Amino acid sequence: MNMKELVTGCRTYRKFLQEPIPRETLVEMIENVRIVNSARNAQPLHYTVAAKREDIEAIMPLTMWAGAIPNGLGRPKEDEYPVAFIFISKIADGNSWSDVDLGIAADTLCKDAWLRGYGSAMLGAINGPKIAEYVGLKEGYELKLAIALGKPAIKSTVVDVKEDGSLTYYVDEDFNYYVPKRPFEEIVDFI
């Protein structure tokens, strides 16, 4: 798989098959993200993994999904829930670059998942304090992001922007996602 195939396939997935991810796979993914770049090598992040069905069921009401899709249609139903969450937290009084580290870590986890055949969804619209309490987050850390994981039950496709210029993603009758991307010529200048 080349980089174009990786970034084209590694989209946001919001409906999952109910096939568990082996613990060893989750451990390998965390090991890979543990050693990625970190600004000033500060390593301000902490990861909490939830992969038991009862934990997923308790966490799901504390998450929001696909705000651009009307009537809650972007929210997974019980038989479409992710099979794991990886929560990324950062030191509460971390350096100004810790948000960059957060982005690097989240992107690494999602691409690693895709290379292993799993889809992901980065969720920032979460009830961080309640989830932190539920998972027993370490003192001094602030929960920033949830990564939902599982085998995709839908397709997600990059498409050209419609004539109206809308960048809002949309679904078809089978709930497959279509994600408009601005044209190359519109986003880059060579000098």
C-alpha cells in the first residue's frame, strides 16, 4: 500500500462490525504510537484502552457522532458500536506543543489501525470529565480525544466538492459516507 492508498482509505468510519480487536494488536498499536515524534521529546501523552463490550456500552452515551448528518443518523446503533476506544490524554499543564503531539499520535493510531484492516473515528465531541472518571484517568492528565476502532461496516469515499461549494460530508441510502475534498489547485501555491 502506498501513501495515497493509505490516506484515501483511512477515513472516518462510524459503523462497525462486531469483531473484537485482539489485545495483542491494541498493544502493538500503542507501542507504535509510544515511539513516534514528540515535540522537544516531552512525551506528554497518556493512552487508555477500553475494549470490553460493557465498557463500550457505558462510554457510548458520553460521545457525540457525525454532527453534519441530520437526525442522529451518523451515530452507530448498538450492533454497530466500535469494538474498542483508545483515549488520548495529555498532561494538564503540558507545554504549548502538546497539541501537536496529540495530532501526531491520533493520526498514527488511525493509520496503524487502517493498515491492520480496522477503521477509526477521532472523536473530540465527548464528555471528557465523565469518561475520565469512568476509566480512572491518571491524576494530572486531561482527556482530549477518543479514537473509536473496529472493522468498518460501511464505506467512506473521497469525492470532489459539489458545485455549491459545500464541504459537508453526506451519506447515501446505505449510510456509506462521501467526503468532499477541495481541489489541489485551490489549496496549494508553488513559488
